[in-house]
Amino acid sequence: MPEFGTPAYVERFRLMAKEFTAKYSTKEAALELMQREGILDAKGKLSKNYSAE
């Protein structure tokens, strides 16, 4: 992996961000990802760690 802050590292990050955006650009895919990461619960609401309640 290129050293942090180098042009090669920045380019690698840009490529990975572009791939991530393409993969999760649909609403369904984004919701699935947020549920898997624990941001949303199974009903699609914010999990207790991310809600103000």
C-alpha cells in the first residue's frame, strides 16, 4: 500500500471511493449497508446508538 499522503495513496483512495459509490448508489443497497453496519435497525429506523432518544 502506498504511503499515506502521497499522490499514489490519494489516487488509490479516489478509486476505492468511486467503487464504493457505484456499489451502494441504489437506495436498497445503501439501506442494506447501513443495517449491516448497525446504523439502521431491521425496520429501517436509526439504531439506538445513532438516535437522539
